[in-house]
Amino acid sequence: MLNKKFLPLFGIDVAILVGGLGTRLRGVVDDVPKPLAPVLGRPFLFYLLDMLALRGARSVTLCSGYMADFVQEKTGSEWMGMPIHHSIEKEPMGTAGALALAKKFLQSERVLIMNGDTWFEPDFKAFAEAAEGSEFCIAAAQVPDASRYGTLEWDADGRLISFKEKSDSPASGSINAGVYFVSQKLLASLPVEPLSLERTVLSALVLERRVKIFQTDAPFLDIGIPSDYAAASGFFEHLGIAPNPMCPDLPPH
């Protein structure tokens, strides 16, 4: 039997932000929350849960709002032996507020934060090592067209200096992949109130050079707009992630 201690996310609690309204996918995906949009016959979120369970994560907390009951019904309370917790906001809390609401489930020394509508799997062991001693560490993805995301700029010590604004001119660059390691100290400081992690919390930390960058060339996918969602099937097939008979829809429904 595989010893989970050797898996890269052993002992790590993970939070996945799944509370968005998914307005940019309206007309393409209308009947489910964006993270549950189907890809090759399975909800997108299922692939993230597969990956985290197989990498040894101690637990996953789904921070939900829009159609939260549906998310809970589809994902259940366990995934391949990995506990799933549900933190449900009664009103829009923003990304930082949603994390603050979920604190009781996130007890590991470092907590991994992910978005429920993006796929990005860095070398988690190297990422965790890079995050050592920092309050906030961002995984940066290299993409061929960074124009709709804006890019990251950091110093020689790997400390984030600034976020460059979105551009009308397509160009490659390093972007915020929406995958973070945060410390318990930072998590504890978040107030349980509507607050943006990116616009408010991160911006303040950057001014004080308290954000580290972990750069990687791991493949990145964001299904937030119709064209990228349409590319998701080919993306997973190319990576050999799906279809995968070892990872069926769980729980049965």
C-alpha cells in the first residue's frame, strides 16, 4: 500500500474557491455552477478533486455560494478517502472573506488555495519548499497570451513587486495562476467580512514585499470564458488526464 507520507500534499489542507456566478459562461453553461461545467462527461471540479486526492491532500474545503446545495450534493463529504468540507456563504463574501469563513476547516501549517475554474498542477513539493517561511506564495504560470490576465513582476529574491495591468496586445508572460500557499498567520488575520484576496489583501502585501513567487512552466487552463472552456477537452486529453476509468464520477449520482 502506498505510504501517503511520500505524496507531495501530505498533511496539507486545501481550499477551493467555487462560489462565483460564472457570468462569462452564461449561454454556454447555464444549469450548473462554473466549476461543475462538464468536460468529457465529468464536472471540471471532479478533475481537481482527483488530482488533490492522488497527491495526498489531507482535506479539501469547497468555499461555495452560488448553487451551494448543488455543489454539496454532487461532491459529497469524501473523495477517494479524502474528506471534503463545505463552507457556504449566505451572502457574497469575496475571495478573502470566503477563506476567512472556512478557517475552521483549514488547520495545516500551510494551506493550499485554488480556484475551482482553473487547472494548474505545479510541482507541489518544490512549490511547498519555495513557500517555506513566507506568508503568501503565488504559483506563476507562463502563458503564450497574458493580455487578458495581466502579468507579474518580481525582484531577484523572488518577491512580487507589482501586478501589470491587462493589455490589448497579445504577448506571452507570467501570470497569477490562482494557486497559493498561505500561512496560518495570514489566514488568521482575514476578517469574516466581504473582502477580495487579490485586490485588497495581496495588494497590501506586495507593497511590503511579503509575497513570494514560484515560477513554473506547468500547463495552465482557465475555463472562465467560452473559448477556453471549449478547449478544455483537448487540454485534458493532451495531458492524459481524461478520459480515465480509474477516476469515475464520485459520489455515485
